[in-house]
Amino acid sequence: MSYFSRLALAPAVAVALSVSAFSASAQESVTWRVQSHWPQSSSSYADSLEYLRDTLDERTGGRLKLELHPAGGLFGADEIFNAVRRGVIQMGTISPAYAMGEMETAGIAFGLPAAFENEWEAQYFFKTLGFEDMVREDAAQHGLYYSTDKVFTNELVLTSRPETPADFSALTLRSSGTLQNYLTDAGAAVSSIPGSELYQALSSGVVDGAHWGAVQGALSMSLYEVAKYHVRPPLSVGGIDAFIVNQEAIDALPEDVQQILYNTLDEQFWRRTNEYIFGEQRALARAQAEHDVEVIELPQEVRDQMLQAAQVSWQRERDRGERAAAAMDMLEEFLAELGRAPTGTGETEEAE
């Protein structure tokens, strides 16, 4: 072959080698370490996290694999945010309650008391009105991509039934996030306990009640074995669980795998929220049949105290910064459109 023939062939060979190298890179399998705040016994560990692992593995053809670690496996729940931010691990599940020191919208994402009355209102606020975009902007400042797993209710389970405000004030409750301060303002003693220690704390009398999501969370954690009273209406409705992903880890993936990840996380929100609503009704029937669980309301005087405490919680979240204040403005406008007072008072205002 002549020199000029070899010269003419060289670019084609280079292109072929380049395409081959890109294809090999695109087909390479990447494994991410994922630290969860859910204990393996929690219903969301299988229904949310294991499902996401299996779905991503299938949709990427094995190019993105998730190595799962249940609560406490690598890091404590309050350490996950920083571990993912620093890139020590690529992904985590958290409650926004654990990120309130870093993200000013985290408390609102977790769910404000006396705001939403049901899940569809929270869905609309997060996705249609754009609140989740605000939370993502907040997380992006830390190099993280934030995606809400689902919106659902926070509901108390109790070992005894309070009949008076004094009974309620005598309770020690396990709580987190915005609800921790809220329940304190409402008159209860409040403690923060990891989910992995919650059953022992209830069974030994360290706490008299707790919220771990709602019925499904309590049932999966065996809380009804020692806490027979389930309180409604809910304390709050919010995006109580979320995924956080290191943005540099995402950017290092092939573009099609990135898109699969984003699409799957977005789909996860709708699938898990709707699945959870159905699951709550099914779980309650099972809890009542197997554990004699009784659904109760708190005394009216206690509910009045809680409505007053809700106003304090709302102002506390508004004062966290400009992004939080903008989110609170959006929330109050939304509730006003629904004909409800945007103050946590439970009063109804005239629509303009």
C-alpha cells in the first residue's frame, strides 16, 4: 500500500477506533453505592429502593447498578447528605428532615402542619406549581440532584389514648423535621430517634408515640405490636422521603443513561405516591384485623393547641431565607385558591 493510500485510510481508521472506544465506554457497567435512611424492615426499602435498583438495572441493560445499604450500613441518617455531597457515595435516600440545616426549603418539603389535607394537593404543589424545582435549586447549590420519592401523610401512633391536654403534654413522642418543633410547640415532649431504634424505644417506654410515615410505615416496622392507637387527621402531608444523587456522578454517565435515570426518578414519584395511597387503606385493614388497632382523634383542646403551633411552624419556615419565603408565598396563594386560610388556623377566607 502506498504512502498516500495509508494517509487516506488513517482518518477512517481513527474514526472507527473512536466510535469503538465510545461504544465500549457506553456499554461499561457503573456501580453506585447507595446509603438509605430506611431500615431493611421498612416497607419503602423494598417498594421504593429495591424497585428503583431493579428498574435501573433493566432499563440501562446493566450499565447502572445500585449497591444498596440499609440504615446505618455505611453512614448514619444525618450523615447521608454530606456523604453524597462529598462524593464518598454516589446516592442516598433521606428524609428532608435531615437536610434542614443545609437546605432552606427542606422543612417545607417535609410537610407543614395544617397545610395539605390530602395527597393530591401535595402532588399539585410539588409538580404542577413547581415547588420541587425550588427544592432542586436548593440542592444544586450543594452539587446534588434531588428527587422526591413520594408524597404521603405523617400520622402518629400512640401507646395510650390521651383524653385531656394534660395527658398529651405528658407524652414523649419520637419526631423529626418540621414536626419536631411543631409537636413541642403544641405541648408534647419530643425526642429524635433513628428508625432502626424506634421499636425498642416504644416497647421499652422511652417514647409513648411516634410517626414513621403513616399506616404502612408503622405496620412494616411492627410498631402496632406496642402502639395500638393510630391518630387521624394526619400531622402533615409532604415529600417525606427523597433521593439525593451526586451531580458529578450523574454527569459522568453516558447521556442516554443519565436520561433513563432522570425519567425513572420522575416516574417513581407518581408510581409510589399512588401506590402508597392504595397501600394505606390495605394496611389499615390488616392492622385492625391483626393488631386491634384503633383509629382515634386527639381531644379538641389539643387540636386547638396544635393549630396555634402550626402558625409558629409556618413562620419559622418562612424565616429561613428568600427561597423558603417564595415557597411559602406560593403555598399560601394555593391554599387561598382552595378557599382555606393560609395561616394554619383552619379558618376559611372569602375568595377574591
